Amino acid sequence: MSETREAGVSGWVQGSPLPPAEPDAPGAQNAPAARGNGTLAAPPAQRAVAPHGGRPRREPPSAQVWPGSPQPLGARFRTGPDGRTGTNFALWAGGAESVEVCLFAPDGTETRAPLTELTHQVWHGFVPGVLPGQRYGYRVGGRWDPWTGARWNPAKLLLDPYARAVDGDFVLVPEVYGHARDWPDAPVADTVRDDRDSAPFVPKGVVVDDDDDWEDDRRPKTPWSDTVIYELHVRGFTRRHPDVPPELRGTYAGLAHPAAIAHLTGLGVTAVELLPVHQFAHEDHLERRGLRNYWGYNSIGYFAPHAAYSASGSGGGQVGEFKRMVRALHAAGIEVILDVVYNHTAEGGQGGPTLSLRGIDNRTYYRLGADPRGYADYTGCGNTLAVTQPHVLRLITDSLRYWVTEMGVDGFRFDLAAALARSMHDVDMLSPFLAVIAQDPVLRRVKLIAEPWDVGAGGYQVGAFPPLWTEWNDRFRDTVRDFWRGATEDVRDLGYRLSGSSDLYDWGGRRPYASVNYVTAHDGFTLRDLVSHQRKHNEANGEDGRDGTDDNRAWNCGAEGPTDDPAVAALRRRQIRNLLSTLLLSTGVPMLVAGDEMGRTQGGNNNAYCQDNETSWVDWSLLSDPGWAGLRDLAARLIALRKEHPVLRSGGFFSGLATAPEGLRDVAWFGAHGRELTDAEWFAPASTLGMYLSGTDIPHRGARGEPMVDDSFLLVVHAHHQPVGFRLPGMPWGASYELQLDTAQEAQSAPPRVPHAAAGTEVRVGARSLRLYRAVRGEAAATG
């Protein structure tokens, strides 16, 4: 196939009604040449083309460049060979024909520094006098041959993939596209090179002096079995917080503020999982609708903290501010987990902009389709990173190590992790990505959470990731939602979810904490909306209801949306208490979503990814709302119970057997009749289940190998719309039972003040409610 280096001004598309463009006509530099089969052919000899209205292009001045070093990649401020300070620039650009570092003054004046040294496909050079705070980008030259995936275009300023800080926003005007986005023949527009300069419309990398040894930091290093995760958005968490200074709200400094941290420590959570904080870009289709990407799953800079979340500006201060936030959270005993998006980038699909990787080496960084003009898309976002390529894998692992060693984070949640685990096509648990992570001495020691699916064939991999990993367990989410809305026929699946999902994770030495249990996440209904809406209400997104799932497994308790009916409102609050209690009393790692513990609502929007407004921001006024204030107290009580009682956060799977001759089975299951369930009863219709956890038979040991001894508990869940009489099990399970929690009650700041109930007593469990009892063995029992 012939090669096309650029579109000449005198060429045209065969069959096009347009004549060849005049040299000074608008779009003339984009006109393609004809190829006999109707596609594009190599153009005539290249000639100078004026990019804007016929004005001659003025070449910017050049800077002095010394050879420098190919390692490390990125822009690193340091002392040069003669004692002069400057910055070493190193960019991997396999297949490129030229690379220039472009330095920008505050007024936008550009100075270019050609990198002529090439070592193992890394273009490098040391530019003396370049200090921290310098804005820069790259221009990379090479072949323009979209039919083979080659899309080099030096007219486009490219963001350094290793930039530590980013200044400015992308403006998605036609100039930032490597191809002629506004070409009149749309089917071939992506093959027509656009020579207009993109520099005025794209952000620049910032040179950062990142010398920091973290000697004053103490990582919490919370064991997985003791972990309680709190998923939050850096901007949305404090944007409306009344006790955070206005200038800090919505920033890293705002999250580090004592008022914000006090809420986290008051709840008792051990880790925050931050929605994406890598530098990201806003999609063109959102900006056309006057919206912005709020969640941030559109990364473009894997080393740079998103500048818009910084109270310190975008000149490099965002790096130090992020580090101070991590230190403040660590000092409070809270780990920091980042939600990371290495499966795709903001450059999108075949018609997307040229912002960074596409212009550096499109064919290496992305999985191309059968037609190399397009992309293999396992993400639903237009492209998929080619993680099987060594230099792409290096980019990802270098980024991960940077955030651990230099930014202080404690773990990662990988968005669409199945896309990273694909080898050639299929998901492969022996893939290069998983193999590299498993042997990396830094990364194998931090918390690794997989979102274990993608949108491609065979992408659903819940329970399949190797032992080093934990996973978001959507089976837990769906089962718990279905049980409490009355959509399950029996309690078999619920039993697995309550006890750690051994059916999914009891293999290869995995433990119950391989399951990250959740009922809600950023994607979907909030907890309050889950019991208030039967269907999604995404009108504000402007997509005519096409976005967001229709499989919500929600129940509105009899009325859609807000209601003045006190009975419906009371039922909704009780259902929230049921869902929250089930989550925090189940074996595994629970994950809460910011605001769910105070009744936050998104008005029924189950896909608020583009709602950077009060729809998504945490509403702190709910803490003083009588209808919702008690919910936070309940969450704190439940987390405190988990912390106090190891039997509620078991580090090993239950066997259903006694671990000592005189002991009880470590877990036992009861029906409302007070007897252990038979095999047949597991398959019979039921909406009531009792789970007994023996504190004398906990399936893991203490730090010195000693047996763990704790109280024993009986958890009773009842999802029917009528109350039920539940007979409390007799000896040896317990002589009496002390009620710790009853979700049928509104007040939850302390255990209910009721006498112990004797074994064999039939207690009345309210409609759609949950009870937790502490079993008392060998003591005289009071009746009640």
C-alpha cells in the first residue's frame, strides 16, 4: 500500500464535486490527492502551505540542546555536566522521524529545542536554563499514512505522557485534531492531515522539581481484612462543605482540611478511594451541550494530578498540594487509593483529537482495528491502550510506581481492568500486565482492586483475577438489592454474599477480602435514590435517556421520586438502613459512597458523570436534617462494630465445620423456625435468613498464631412485607441473645434498650428489617 506523507493543496478526492483548492483558500492545506480505488493516494511533491489565510509561517527560535540522557523518561530538572541547572527531556517515540521540545513563555511565545539524540527509540536532550515552572510540549514528525495507522503530525503540540504537572485546558476546536475534522467528505476526513497549529488550544506540561523523600510520612498499612473504603470525588466532597474555607472547597487542600478529615475519622473509614485524579480532558460532545466531564474517566496525563482540583494553581503547585493531602490523610490513619484509567485515553476513536499518544506513536500505544484507520474498542470510549506493547506497559507501571513512591498513595482501583488483562484479544490471567504487576517489588505490596470487566466479548471476569488482586463484586450488589426489594425466590445466593462470596473467591489461596462489597458506587443510583426511584431520570445529561443502565434493581417503595407520604418516607429510610447494615455486616471489604451515609440524592440520575454541580456534590446540610441525621450515626456504629469484633471481618473463609472438638461450626444458617437449614430448605422459597457467626471458631489466627476469640453474633435478615416470628436458636448456640441493632427503629445512635431474649424465644422481626444479636452462652437469660 502506498504511503501518504501529507495532503497536498492541489489534490482532491476522486468523485468529489469540489475542485482542487487554491493555495490560499480556507482548508486548502487539507485537500487530499486521488487514488484510483476512491481512497487517498500519495500527494504531489510537498510544497509550503500557509496554515492561516495565506500568511507565511514564521519558524520559532531554537534553544541550545546538549545530548542529555535517555533515562528517566519525561522532563526532569537537574544539574548538567558543567554544573549548570536545566531540564533533561526524554520521550519514547518509536517510528518517529523527528522530535522537538517546545518551550512556552508566559505570553505564549514558543521556543523549540530539537532533540537529535536517539537511544533505543528514546529521543533525548538536556536544555540548560530550563527551570521548574517552565511550560512545554512536544512536536513529533513522521509519516502520515492513516491506512497503516501512522498519524504523525508536527503541527500538533503534544502533551508529554510523563508530565508531572499540566497547565491549561484542551479547547476542542478543529485545530487540535490531527486530521481535517471539518473536511466536507466525512467518511475520509480522518485520512486528511490538518496542518493548523494546535499550540494555542492545548495545555502544556510543567517542569516540576519533585525532590521529596517522605521521611515525615507514616503510611497506615491497614490490613485488607480491617479495611473500610469510602469512595469520594475530590471536588464534590468539599464543594459545599460549610466548614471548609471557600477558597479550598473542591480541592486537594479542601480534602486535607481538618473539617473534611473529621467526618472521615468520625465514620471510622480506613481508606478513601478517589475518583480519577489523573489529568483528564472534557469531551467535545459534552462541551457542545454546556456540560463538563465530572467523574474524570477520560485521562490524558498519567503522572499529573488534575490541575482543576488544586487551590495552588496549575504551575506545578498542584503536585505539592496533592502530597500534603496524602500526608494529612495518613496522619489521620486513612489510606489513599486512586481510581485509575489505564484502559483508554481522552484521544477517543478514529475521529478523536491528537493530544498526546496518538501523535507520538499511534500504532504502538493503541490497539488498532482490522482496518488500521480505526481502533479495537474494549472500553466503549473509542480506543484501548495496547498494554501488550512493552513501552505501553512501561508507561503504566512507571506511572503506578510514581504515585506510590513519589506521591505517597497506598493502592489503586483499576477501571475496566479486564481490558488491561487482554493479551492478543481474549482476557488472559497470564497476560503481560498481570505478570508484571505480580513481580514488581513496589506494586505487589500496595492495594490492587480490579473492576473485573470490560465491554468486549468475554470481558466479564468477576472472581477470575489472580490472588494478588481484590475485585469489585457486582454479584454482591445485585443480590443484596434484589433481596431487599423482594425479587429473590430463595436465600441461597444471599448466604454466599453475606459470608464472603466463597463461590467466587475460595481458590488459589484467596481470602474473603478479595471481595470488595458494595451496594452503590459512583456509577448508578445513590442509596437514597435506589429506594426512591424505579427508573433513571437522566434528562439533564442531554442524551434523551440513552445513557445510564436500565437494570437498576431498584424499588421506589410505592411512589416515584419525592413524596409527602410519611409511610413511604419511613419505609425508604428503613430500606436504606437495611442496605447499609447488610453491607457493613457482611464478610469482605465494604465500600461506602460519599454522602450515602447522610441520604444524598442525585434526583434519580443514575449516570451523573457530566453533572459538575449540586446534583453530584455532597450536601452537608443533610447532617442537620432530622430525617437523615441518624443515618450517619448508624454507619459509624456499624463500622465501629466491625473494628471491635474480628468475627465480623473474618480473614478466612468459613468452612461450616467446628475447628475444635468442643467448638461450634464457624458459621451456621437458620430459618425462622430456629433450626439449621436443611439442603432442601436452601432451595425453598424464603425471605428470611439467620446467619450465626461463632466467635470461638474464627477461621484465622492472631499475629502470634494464637486462636482468635470473640463474641458470637446472630444476624437476621427479613425482606417480606409482613413481620415474622423468628425463634432464637438454643444451646449450644446461645443461652440468651442481646439485641444490638434493629433497623425497624428510627433511632440508631445506640443499641436498643431491651432485655436479653432467652434461647428458644420467638421474637417478632418487623417487616422488611434486619436484626443483629450478640449470642450469650452459659449465662442465665432474662426473658423479653
